[in-house]
Amino acid sequence: MTKRAILAVAAIFIAWSLLDFLLHGLLLQSTYAATAHLWRPMDAMNMPLMYLVTLLVAAAFVAIYLWLVEPKSLGTGIRLGLLFGLATGISMGFGSYSYMPIPVSLAWSWFLGTLVECAVAGAIAGWLIRR
């Protein structure tokens, strides 16, 4: 099970990194440009820290799946992902909107992007770690 858990963490990290690039690097590029006063310049962003955070959240997600979810299956993995995505997406999108002057479209994008990313993570965990 340990090998599969490590593989799941790595696969989720890669999937999230690719989806983040798609969402934030491509799809939301014009929104970020229009709200540039809210963000650090690219050269001031701490990318190693961002990747470390992504890796640690992927590890925590897999640990929750391993220790708290039964039965281990694709379906339960996806359900965990949707629930995890709902909780973190609301916080990321609308929690941020409540105190930051971001457009509501960005709040929705962060919410939906997080929901999709977590559903993908659940599918990966459920597929790789099943009984």
C-alpha cells in the first residue's frame, strides 16, 4: 500500500501542477492582468514554496483517503475529492472574495477550479489505492 500511496501523492501533485498552469497560467491570465495591483510580480513569487505546499496538500489528501475512507474505490475517492473540493473551493473562492477586492468571476473560477482539481485527486487516489 505504501508504494501506491507514494505514487498517488506524486500523480496528484503532477495533476494539480498541470491543472494550476492551465487555470491560472492560461485561462485566468487576463483576469490576473486586470487585477495586477493585487498580486506580487512573478519574479517576487516564491515558486518553491508554492510547489512544497502543493506536495504537502497532496500528501494530506492521500492520508485522509488512506486512513479515513472506506471502502477504497474509485467512487469513494471521487466523493472524497468532491467534498474536499467543495470545502476548500468555497474557502478559496468566496472566502477570499469576502476580504479581497477580486471580481466575483475570479471567486467562481477559484471555487470551480478547486472543485475540479480535488475531484481529479479523488479519482487518482481511488484508482491507485483500491481494495
